[in-house]
Amino acid sequence: MSDYRDLWQSLNMDLERHDLLCAALPSLYEEVYLNQPGRPQGMNYFNAVIAEIHGMRVAELAEHRKQGGKVFGTFCVFVPTEIIRAAGGVAIGLCGGSQFWVPDGEKVLPRTVCPLIKASVGAKISRTCPYFESSDMLVGETTCDDKKKAWEILNEYIPTYVMELPQMKREKDRQAWIEEVGIFKGTVEKITGKKIEREHLREAIRVENAKRKALKRLYSFRKNDPVPISGKDALLVTQIAFYDDPQRFVERTEELCSELEERVTSGYGVFKNGAPRIVIAGSPQAIPNWKLHHLIETSGAVVVCEETCTGTRYFEHLVQEEGETLEELLVNLANRYFQINCACFTPNHERVEDILRLVHEYRADGVIHYNLSFCQPYSIEAARVEKALKAKGIPCLRIETDYSEEDIEQIRTRIEAFLEVVR
Amino acid sequence: MSDYRDLWQSLNMDLERHDLLCAALPSLYEEVYLNQPGRPQGMNYFNAVIAEIHGMRVAELAEHRKQGGKVFGTFCVFVPTEIIRAAGGVAIGLCGGSQFWVPDGEKVLPRTVCPLIKASVGAKISRTCPYFESSDMLVGETTCDDKKKAWEILNEYIPTYVMELPQMKREKDRQAWIEEVGIFKGTVEKITGKKIEREHLREAIRVENAKRKALKRLYSFRKNDPVPISGKDALLVTQIAFYDDPQRFVERTEELCSELEERVTSGYGVFKNGAPRIVIAGSPQAIPNWKLHHLIETSGAVVVCEETCTGTRYFEHLVQEEGETLEELLVNLANRYFQINCACFTPNHERVEDILRLVHEYRADGVIHYNLSFCQPYSIEAARVEKALKAKGIPCLRIETDYSEEDIEQIRTRIEAFLEVVR
């Protein structure tokens, strides 16, 4: 990584502890990513993004802020980033995926909180994540109990705005969500000092839709057998989508897709034909949480799709771009986000249907339902998912784990036993 | 207990397992309740209610249903029982407080769910709770993740209606709640087949307010030193309020209060003057969860108030009885419930203010913040409560526990150490 120490210092980071955090990533990345055989050339860009994980993009944010721009840190696929972009702001996904931050999170949160939230809070209070330190405001939402209460703690460190997501999906709730998106627009305008006009929002929708289309295209190649790209690589691309510059991201992802298209044409795969194909369904996987994918893909199977917030829930639906007025576009925007089927809703039958559909579309042999420890909504909903899959004769394995390495061999054994069934 | 086997059989209960459940209560009740010295005579009624816990009231419900009446099982202080009563229905609080039901709950819920929810679900699926079996419909709400998802499971066994409680307390949310209360009214009218008129609702409000006033009066005597009633006895009265006939309950509680009034006049107390006075704040305590109170009151201290759903959150606010129209009364009703400060809201500063106020009003020496294991909202909010109390020099002990007996001696040791500080 180039020398960004001055930059980090200017962000008032804890440099000593940050060095410890950064020291661990290269060897992990080499083991999990660089060692994979037959990776697409197009992954080089994403390798470079990881090599510069706390550098290049952070420098861009600093430059943006120097020009008077604002940075909004987000944690959830329900936050309409189009509004931030339309007001000239930059949205950065902040979810923490490293065990490094968990002990700091546990200083202010009970142990029985999901590792993603503990890591996110820990990243902030330890001052070791330059993205947190580059944010002018955090944008939380009321998706789960743990997050809802964590915002109150984060708000003691940095202004944390909370969007109220309804918990049901009736027409009344859709209307409430539309109103909530409008209130968020007002807040973003106030913070950025920029009034959002129809054309700004329309352009922002186009940019975000382009990102979604690129990811949809990327995922479409995973429907082939053999797969031209590993599940780990596809996951990485999606993870990077949350904080990279959207236009550059789209360009590079489309380049990667063209390469994958050629691979499909020529029948080239990174896993042998007939390798067991797995859909992951459940909790989000934030960088560098590649644990489950790595275990699966070093056990002879391949992950072909993620029904998660770092998978299809992030990009499956496009925003309708046609709209005569700003208000119409805001309704389009709210409607798009309200289609996401998260376990935070009750009832949430549609998510089960999504999983069944994805198994079919991606020609999967089985599903691993994944939930982060203490992620109650997904943990409880797992039983319903498993039941629906079993009714269709689709094998399902439920795995609950955190960011630690202690259970790795136990999970590997369970995955290997599961693959015996799937084969 | 009289012989209610025919009644239980008619409810399709598992009689064999129900016998096991019932067998444990008398000795527990004797140890925890009957052994207390100097109990008020007025507690005899409540002793009788417990002695007949699955009998007398269940027979009343059966009679009510025979006459065409409906029974609604509830789980939360946010459900406006006035609406049920106004439509000729009976509301019964169903929260499970026994470890007996936990293993059955764990058949369909993860272990990492709070014991109250596991026990409630377990009570239903084991067919060992006559109140569940007497219910025509359950009424859930979206207060926490675990409950929200548990309703979906319970709905597979019995029709379970869900009220959406907003997660914030802005004017927009209050309006949404008013609307939600109106929708609930429609549902209850449909189930009971009875249209609610202004006079029905007004009368129901009066009845429920009378219950609240009786409990407020009861609690007022606990502000005295010495206290004329133990915390355990006061807790029991509140717990019984959730399912007893309201009119009889008020009568008997007012009788008890008159006796307590005399005791206060004569200076008679059940704990010696100057015994450390403790406020409990946090998660609800359902029958027979008397664990924490019993530990405190057998360690030389007395519980003087509960800032819980089985305490002040249940009865502190009255519904405004004046209203020209049905709609006005419905707004009054919604407004009253929306004042409750539950940790499910964000932000929730008002709850901290409530606790500080109660410590002052009840002349408490310290607070024990209690949360059921995996009750995330209260568990996370505990840190904020503790901080606010410390800032005022009020000792605070945080206890997290479930329904099991394994940690009893450990908790006793912690309470004893805490009382050293408090004294």
C-alpha cells in the first residue's frame, strides 16, 4: 500500500492499532483469493482495491470533502443511496466484517450481539477504520433490534441519522416508507446544502441502476456449469460495490463480465463440470468475512449465488427510471427498496419464494442457510426456509457462526458431510 | 385444585404433561410466597388464584365461549385490551414464565431466543397451557425481533394477528399507531361479530383504567418505609392483573390496598425499617418467574418498584376518558399506549428519565437492571441506564438471566455484594 499515514493521521486515527489491523489482511487475502487457480484477469482491479483497501478510496473521499462534499456511512441495503448521490454526496457501506473490531464493540455492546454490529461499532470507537473517520454522518435504519439500539451508541461518537423501515408490507407500510424516504431527502439536503432536483435524482438512479445491472450480468454467468468465476470472487465484487466509486466500479465489472462471457462461450470453468452448486441464503458477509465461501470452495463445491444483502438483495431490483416529477421518482425509489425481502419483515413468505427461485435459476444442488451468531431474524426464519426447501427435495444445511476461527474445522466437517448428501 | 380434567380434556390438552407442570407449582409457591412473614390478609385472594391457576379462570373462559364470546391471547402491554373488551371479548395475557416450556420452544426456535418467547411458544406447542388452548386468536406486536418472527411460527398453530408498533416516537409514528389501533378494532369486530360503539369503548376504558388506578394505589404504599407489602407480593398482583377478571381483580386489589393503608398508618412493615430499597428495571417477569425478587428479598433488601412490563409500564398512564365520538376515544386510547417507554423504541431517552423518577419517588437505594437472556433491546439499553444512574450517584447492578436455576447462587452472591455498596 502506498503511504497514506498522513491521510490517516489527518483523520485522527489510531495509527498504531491500525497497523495491526492492516498487517493481517495481505496473508489472508493471498490464502483465500490469490491462491485460487484460473482467476479471471478482470479480478486484478479488485485485487488492487483490496491491496489499497484503506488508501486510494479514502484519499478520494478526502478530496471530495476538501471540495465541500459530504460522505454518508451506511449499513444496510434499504438506505436509498441515490438520494445521497443526487445531493452531491458519497455513500459508503460501512459494515464491519473483521474479528479485529469485535472486542472493541464488546466494550459498549453485550456479547450476545451479532458480530457485524459489534465489529461496526468497534471500528468506530477504536478509530481504526478510515471510512468511519471520513464520514460526516452515519445513516442507520430500524431493521433489527441490535442495530436499532446500536445507533444510539454510535450517535455518541458521530451524528447518526435513523430511517424507520416499516416491519410489515401492507399498503399502509409502503406509504409510510415513501414518506420516510422523503424525510431522508430533506435531511440529506440539509447536510449537503444542496437542493435535489428531478434531474439530479434521475441521474443518480441511472448510476445506481448501472451498478445493479453490472452485478446482475456478473451473477448471470454463475448460472453456467462450469462456472467461469468462483463464488469468492463474485462475493468480493459485490462487497466492493458498497464503497467503490460507482462509475469506475461499473466499468471494471463490465470488463470482467466480458471476460466471463468469453469463458462461458469457450466452456472454461474455475471448478470442474458437475461440482456441487450451492446457494448461500441469510445474513450479510462484509469484507473480510469470506469464511463460509472459502470453506465451501475448498471442499470441492462452488457457491453460485448469495441470497443475502451482499448478494441478490443488493441488486436484484432496478429503480423505475421514468418519472415526470421529482415526487414520482421518489415514489419509484421507495417502491424499489420496499421490494427487498429481508427477514426483518413479518410475514416474509416472499423471501422463501426468492430462495426457491434462485435455486432453480442458478441450477443449485443445495442451500446453505447462513446466519451470523445472534442474528435473530435470519436465525429464526431459517427453520421456515429449511422446511420449504425440504418440501421440494432440496438439501439444506443451516450454519450459524461468527467472525472467529475457532469453529472452522467443525464447520468444514459439516459442509463435507452435507456435500455427500448433495452429490 | 378442584377437578378440571374434563375441562382440560375438552381443550385438547396434553393431560399427562400438564400434570407434570402443575405438580411443581405448589412447593415453589410455598417456598417463595407462603413462607413470607407478615403477609397481608388481602393476599389470600391471590393465593387462591394461584392455587387454581389453571382452573377457575379457565372455567370462566369456557363459559364465556359457550355463550358465544371470544378470547384473545396477548403478550404485550401495547395491545389495547379495551378494544377487545368493548367488543365483548376477553383479553388474557399469555407470556410464559416457566422453564418447563422452554425445551418445547427450542424445538422450533433457536436457543438464542429469550426464555419468555421460547416458553410462550413452548406452552402452545406442548398443549399444556389452558389459556393458550382457550384462545380464539393470539394478538402479537412488532416490539422485538424474536417476537416478530415467533408470531409466524405460532400462526401455524393458531390464528395470530400482528399489530405493527412503530419503532420511533415522532408525530408520524403516533399517527401510524392511531391508524393501527383502528385496524385492530376492525379485526376484533370481525372476530367477535360485534360492532364497537362509543359507549362500549368508553365503558371498557373505565374498566381498564380502574385496574390501572388500583395498581397505582397498590404501588403507592410501596413508597413507605417500612414497606407494608413485599415486592414479591406486589409483583404477583400485577402478574395476575393480566388474566384475571378485571372487575373482581379491582375489588380485591382495593381491599388489599385498604389493609395496606392501615398498615402504613400504624407503621407496620414486612421488612425492617431501613432495609435497602431496590427498583427493578428491564424485562418483564411472567408467572412463575419470581426468581430475581426472591433472591433480593431473601438477601435482606426489598423490591419497592418494577420499571417493567409487569410493573409501572403496565399501569402508569391512564386513558383520557372524555371523548365526544368513538374516533376521539380511539385517539385517546392510542395516545395512552404510545406513552409507554419500551426499549423497542429508538431513541428511548424517556425510559431513563422514568427510572430516575421512580428511584426518587420510591426512595430507592439502588437499581437492579434486569434483562432476560437474549432480550437484546433491554440488554443493549442497560449500558445507557447504568451510565445515567451512575451520573446521579445511584448504584446499579446489571443482571442477565433466564428461567433456569443454574445461576441462582451466582446471582445471590452478586446481589449480596451489591447490597454492601447500597447500604
